[in-house]
Amino acid sequence: MKGIIFDFNGTMFQDSHFHEEAWIHMIKKYSNQTLSDEDITKNIHGRTNSKILRYFLSEDLTDAEMKKLSIEKEALYRELCLKHPEQIVFTKGLTEVLDTLTENSIPFTIATATGEENIGFYFDIFHLNTWFSLEKVVYNDETFPGKPAPDIFLRAAEKLGLAPKDCVVVEDAFSGLLAAKRADIGKIIAIDPYHKNEEVFESDELRIDDVIVDFEGFCSLIR
């Protein structure tokens, strides 16, 4: 493998509970729907805000309505993060992996379903510019279909100057893992720090080459 593509939320940063809390609040506030565990796994994690809002609230939301709701949700999410500064840390072992990749000139980037409103937040609180160039980060700018469509990983591979088959993708979400398969990524690694997704990862729809709980020993998997 010649390059690495990292998902961010739930992969590099264990923030899934913050997103879940923010989405549960929004869906209760603006609809009568309740969320099942399957909804959270398959229809929230890894999906773009526009897909989530259309799925849970209404297919008829205007672009302006979706923008307003998305801004509200992400502001709530960031507020939840900042209330718990002790949790704003990289997944165990990740800093050492990023340093090793940098030292060995192995290309890597981030491909995330999050929108522009959070990218600056992450670069600030995690000092991402230590390892990443913003120009090579792929995020949801509404110019391509979100996961589980393969586009996000195809763009990330292109930004690394590599064919998808020469890349490793690290993902935690069902929709992201499915997107990686559809992009014909060379090696797909699922991360499951809390052993919550073992049954989900057994789905016949997915192709997973390895499952990790954190990034300790990660470099030995990609040699």
C-alpha cells in the first residue's frame, strides 16, 4: 500500500457520542421520529447532514432550511465537545502513526463526511496542520455524493496522486466502509474501539480486511 486515507469522526477522534447526542436533540426538536440503534448506525454515522436531515425530517427541505439546520446541529456538536476538553484527544496510538508516516514520506490524508463548519475547528483543536495540508483534505462541500457513494475516497486517492487500489482506508461507519468497497480501495481497515459494531462489520455488503480497536501496531498492518 502506498497511501493512507483516514476517516475522521469515530476514527481519528472518538466523538460519535457527541454527534449522536446532537442528532437526537435535533430530530426530537424538529420531528416526531424516534431513533433506533440501526438508524444511528446506518442512517447517521458517516452520512452527510443533508442526507440525515432529508431522511429524518423531510425530503422537501429547501437548501436554505438544510443549511440553517446543519449550522444549528454542528454548533451544538462543537459545544458538546468543548464542554468535555478531556475527551478532545486523538485515538490511542494515532499521533505516533502520523509521525511515522510523515518521517517515511508516506502520503496520507483525511476523507470526512463532516462539513466545512467543522474542519477549521478540528485544525485548531488538534493542530492538524502539523501533519495535514488542508488542500488535500476531502470533506463534504456538497459538490459530490456523500458516503456510501465512493466519490469521497476517489477524490482523496486523486489528491494523493494514487490509484484507489494502492490506498488503505480506515473507517468506523457502515456507510464509510461501504463507500470504500465501492471505490475499490486496496485495503479496508475498520476501527471499533468499543466493540459496538462487530455484528455490523459482518454484513455481506462490506469488505473488511482488518479490524482494529486503536492505532497501536497500525503500521505493521500496512506494510
